[in-house]
Amino acid sequence: MNAQDRGYRRRLWSIVPCYLVLAATAAFPAIKNMAVVVAAGSKLPDVTLPELAKMCKGTQKTWPDGRNFTMVMKDPMAPEMHVAVQKLFGVAPADAKTAIAKLNESRPLVKVVASDEDIFRTVTSTPGAVGIVDVYLINSSVKVLRIDGKLPFDVGYALK
């Protein structure tokens, strides 16, 4: 092998890892760390996953202090919402819209909004509302609820 061939192979192998990374990100959509948030001034308590699931399924419709529970989220079919939908609503993401429509028949329990800004706006203006957002979008208008005593980056966090 001559020097020109070695130079070509070296350049080729410096490019290949970039293509592998691009192929992997296209094949596997980014899994986001999601958090359950409430308005910054809220006195709502931290919850366990079973308690939150009861409220999301409509079995329990109020917080212990009597406020109505409202879940605010983006499209339940979005890849980042799959884990939350499965754990909180107990349905596959494909069945989530039907389940949410049924839950909302008597009272709007779940609000599906178009953007993260809409989640923040609705959570801060609706007493008893919680939202599910990407942890990297959290701002000072909200606080994160612990689920089973854990925050989103803790080992064993429920919505990973």
C-alpha cells in the first residue's frame, strides 16, 4: 500500500464514525428525560407513581386538598411521550387519544396542547394542573414534582 492509499483510508475512517452517529440518531429517536411540573408557587405535594396514575386514569379526580386534577401534555403519540403515556394512563400510545377522549367526557381531565410554552402557560394558570415536559425546558415559572421521591435525573425515576 502506498502513501496515497494510506492517506485516503485515514480520511475515510475519520468520516465513517460521523455517518454511524447520524444513522443511529435517525434510526432511534432521541429519548428525552421528562418531568412532571406544577406552577412555581404551588403547594401540591410530591406524588407516588400509583397516585399520579390514579389521577391520570380518572379514578381519583382531585388532589388531597380538594383541587381538581388536570394533566397538561403534548401529543401523546409523540415519541418522547410514550413512556409517560404507558405508565400514567396504562395504555399503548396508539390508544392514548381514545382513552383521553373517554376521560374528558365528564370533565376536561387531560389537556393536549401544541407546544411546551402552552404547557407552561396552562400549568401556571390552572390551579391543580400538572404538566409533562422535557427537563431541559424547565424554567422558573414551574417546579418539578418528585415521583416516588425521585427527580428526573435520579436513578430509578419513574418516567425514564
